[in-house]
Amino acid sequence: MKIKVYISNFMQYKLLLKELVLRDVKIKYRRSVLGLLWTLLNPLLMMIVLTIVFSNMFRFDIDNFPVYLMCGQVIFNFFSEASSTAMSSIIFNAPLIKKIYVPKYLFPLSKVLSCFVNLVSSVIALVIVMFITKTPITGTVVLFFIPVIYALVFSIGMGVLLSSLAVSFRDIMHLYGVLITAWMYLTPIFYPISMLPDFLKTIIMFNPLASFVEMFRDVILYGNIPSWSLHLRCFVPCLIVLVLGVFVFKRQQDEFVLKI
Amino acid sequence: MKPENAIEITDVSMKFNLYKENVDNLKEYFIKYLKRQLSHDEFWALKNISLEIAKGDSMALIGRNGSGKSTLLKIIAGVLKPTKGTVERSGSIAPLIELGAGFDPDLTARENVYLNGAMLGYSRSMLDEKYDDIISFAELEPFVDVPLKNFSSGMYARLGFAIATIAKPDILIIDEVLSVGDFKFQEKCEERIAKMMEGGTTVLFVSHSIEQVKKICNKAAWLDHGTMVMHGDVFEVCDMYSKN
């Protein structure tokens, strides 16, 4: 019964979710000459810079480094951008929340989804790089959406969780920048896992982003079908974060308007 | 909830915590925390308000600044959740609490119609259908593709009013927004509200202008410092209020 109410409520505001995502995408590139093309150009240029840096200054023994790097970057950048923008979404929309009733989860959710639009064009950029570098395309490539969905669910969970925490504990907004940098170095984006000492390898086993990236590379670069244990390492953190996020958000959402 | 009522407010109280920012640094915070001096002051903006508004009525909320009128409106609109008590509503609500609250200044008027309309819960097809009406009512035909940040405050308010009143809501909440725009536009707004009331819309109206209240409403409730002084027929309540 209750679920039915939630769903019908969501359906009523589906248009708003779409409009909010559209607004983010429109405003980001409005008045820039290349416009939406930037979502494609940005990851490409970034990849070129990092490839130059890591093939000349710090060398790792990785085959097809541009694609290896980009696989990690596409996933991690999506998460980093989505969770950070979702975190401040409730606070930024304070003037609105104080005046009109709208389901509040729409704000973090719309932020994550507008970053997801970027992710989609980053994947297109990745395909371009794969053609340029003549990466052999295997059948497993079609499974690319599985790790992407994991990353999306994880980001929604984190975004919802962080956005409600940020309302009562603003310091988290300043802390998160540092945290995400540390998280990035703990994710094998531009280095191979094999170069790490054993204790760090164990830590990385528990880093969900490392698991998403590993699965993404498995299907794109190595032609492996992801193992069940890898699925487990992706699925469990997604579930935990999503349930925790929704729980905290639901408990706090009526207080938002008093605190922002 | 009785079927003849549009809104039922039962024993509603609203508490705000006044956080006084008198803690400057961490040391002070810690000391005050240990001494348990960090308590905040409580402020009851509304105390045990009960009110029934029948369908088709137009109820005015009057009272001095800080009497809790706007808080009560926000509770009815669903923006605030009351600390105690319940509010029941039947039907759709159009809140005119602040015109253009959901506008994005970087988007054009056309884009804002869709964004704001979606916030008010309208469907896409309805917005497509009513789009021309909205723009012509707001008298903004030449400016539909201009970003809202270049609009004057009057244009802003006109567009906000036009969007919020395009659907025929069951309940219309108006918080002192009729004082926007020039007098001709005000007339247009009043005309549109009168039309809605003829169609059976329940109106909740907050204003400091007793003249306007008497013109629009048939009932009134008088709030003072968060408590209900009296409610009933608009002329009786307004007379008592004016004498006070």
C-alpha cells in the first residue's frame, strides 16, 4: 500500500526530475562555444594529459595505458562529481525547499543523474580512444553497462546520504574534498594493483570503486566475464550504501527546512 | 475528515529552535558542551491552532507581524511539518507563498515555465497546452527567450502568478503576493482569483490590508503571537481586529 503511494508520488514528479536534469546540463554549457561537445572533449583531453604524464614521468608497466587509465577515470570521475554535487544539493536549493513542497530526494537524485549524462558521453570518448589505440574489441564489451549501473546505484546512495548529512554537519563539505582525493589514490586508476604491498591490496578489496573499475576493465579491456565474487564485492556495498542513505534521508528530511 | 471541509487543522503547534551563534571557537564550544550550556531557546510560533475551512470558503488570516500567519500557511502548503497536531487537506494546492520561488535565473522564461510547472506538479501535456495562456497572461510575449536574470521584479512576479494559477486548484494559498505589479495587473490577478472562487476553489489569504481582506474573503481568523484570538465571519473579525 505504502509503496504504491511512493510510486504514484514519484510518477507525479517524474517530469520535475527530468526538468532538473535538463537544467543542469543546459546551464553548465550555456554560452560556451562548443557547448555539449565539452562533455566529450573533457575526458579526451584529460586522458591525453595524464597519458603524457604517466608514460614519460612515472612509468608503470601497463599495456594499452590510455584505455586502462580512461576506464578508471570514467568511473571514478563520475562518482566523485556526482557525490560532491549531490552533497550540496539540499543546501543550495534551500530557497526553494522553504517555499514549495517538492519531494526532497529529487535534488540529490537529479544531480547524480545529470552527472550520469556526462558519464554516457565519457563512455563515447572511451570508444573513440579504443578505436584510435586499436584495442581489440571482445564480445564482453556489451556487458559494460553492469559496472556502470553499480557505480550509478552507489553514487545515488552516497549522494542521498551525504546531502542529508551535510545539512546538519556542514563541515563535511570541506572535509569531503580531502576524502575524495585520498579515495582516488586508493583506487587503481593510473597504477596497477600488482605494484601495491599486500596490506594495501586487502584494503582495496574493500574499496567498492576499485571493484567497479576492475569489472569495467574486465569487460572492456581484458574480455573477461566478471566473476561472482567480483559481483558480490560490487553489489554488497551498493546495497548497504543505498539502504543507509535512504534510511538517514527519510529520518532527517522533515528537519531540513528548519536547518537550511 | 468531514467531506464538506477542504482543510482541517487540528491542534497544530510549531516549535522553532533559535540557535544563537554565541560560540566563537572550538574551545568555547567544548567548554559550553561540558557545562551543558549549549541549549538553544525554543520559540513556539504556533500554539494549539485548530481551524476548519469548508470547501468554497475564502478564509483570511489576519494578525500583526510575527503572529504566525505565514508559518500556518507553510504548514498547510506542506512545506513545514508541524511539531504537534495534524493538517488534513483534500485536493490539489496552488501555493502563492512567494512568486517565482522555483525560478532559475539562468534559464529563459520558456524554460522556467516548464521547470516551475513541473515543481507545482503539472504534467507536460498540460503545460504544452497552457503555455500560450501563461505567457499572454503574464504579458511577456516578446521576452520568452530571455534569461530570467534580465527580468524586472514585476515581470518575475507576473510570470510566477501566471504559472501558479493556470490550473484550477482545489485550494489556493495567497501570502501577500497581490501587492506586486502595477495596479492594472493587480486587477487582473484579483479577477482571476474571483473566477476561481466562483468555480469552487477554497482560498486562504494573508494580507495586512483589511480592505483587501473584506473584498476577497467571507471568513477570517485572527492570530496573535501564535494563538488564535477569534475566527468567524470576516466583518466581525475584522472589526474586532481594527478596534484592538
